[in-house]
Amino acid sequence: MKRAIFPSNGVRCLAIAAVLCAASSVSAELPDIGYIGVFKDATHDTSPASGGAGYNVCPAQYEQFQCWIWCLPCWEGMSGAVFAVSFPTTVVILNTVQNPDIRASFGTIVEGIDFVLNKDACQMDWMWTHQITMLRLGLPTVSDKIEIVPHPDSYMGGLGFYICYAEPFPAPIDVLTPLYICWSPDPGPLGVQETNWGAIKSLF
């Protein structure tokens, strides 16, 4: 089974923009591999028009802010997922809202979560899994990030989507973007993995 590919020292900004813009509508063709990312709001917008603002936020010290976990299934659909979320010590989680379409979940997003959607549900478009409200403890001069990581206790690699009507094991996925906090220069690292260019550009 292929392992999920993580960005090294940054996000694949141009590739991200291509994926998000093309896959923002239901009519867009779904990719061959699923994606998961952390965004600042319900729009999951990192388009060039927004300046990549969907994945960078800079709250003041002791100010509340939100992050959203968004998933884009592959063309085979999604019926569940397994992953974890890494939070820096400079934020405190105040509240977590789980998507009501999730039928059963095991664990937490911090310790690692494994969930399935409502019976016979097959997600074929963008879906948010969790909405998290947090309190920022760090100063705006301190840069941090909230990112998707593998479930530490999973026996199947710890990061994947359950494919609709397929064997009950998670398929590999790719991490689209973390949520950068007060990153400088705004909107965050601009690293691009050249090995992913061809695959991402050919999605749409």
C-alpha cells in the first residue's frame, strides 16, 4: 500500500490552488487520490484571489479563532476516515463540533480518530469533518501551524479514507495543507514538491 505524501518544509501552494479551484464544484472531476486539509473557515478557500488566505490566520493573543477539517474524496467516494490533528502548545481547544453525518467515531482528533458516515452514505464532494474553536495563547510574532498527521495507534498506516462499497480498509490520501498561524511572510511557506506536479496538474 502506498504511503501518504507529506509536504516538506511548506505547502504545495500552486498545486493546492489548482486542486481547490477545480474541485470547488460538484461537477468537477474527482481526483485519483483523496485529500485532507486544515482551513480557517467553511469556504476552504486558498484560491489566488483570496491570497491563499484560507490556510493562514493570525489571531491576537487570547483571541478566539476557528479551524475546519475538510476532505475531498477520490473518484471512488468516501464513507469514513482515519487521521489525527497536531495542535501547537500555543493554542487551547475550547470546543469541537463533529459533522452530524458521521455515524460512529472512535477516539478524538488529537489522539487519533477513526469514523464512518451514516449508513449507505457515500460522500462524493468536499466534506468537513470537524469545526474547532480555539484560544490563541501565543503572541502574533510567534508562528505555528495546525496540521493533519497519521493516527498514532492505527494498524493501517494511520491516514486514509474508507472507500465507498470497497474493502473495509482505508485507502491512502494526501495532506493538502495545514493551517498556518501568524506565519511570516504571509500566507505561509511556498514550497512545491516537484514530484507531485504532474499528478496534480492532470487531475482536471
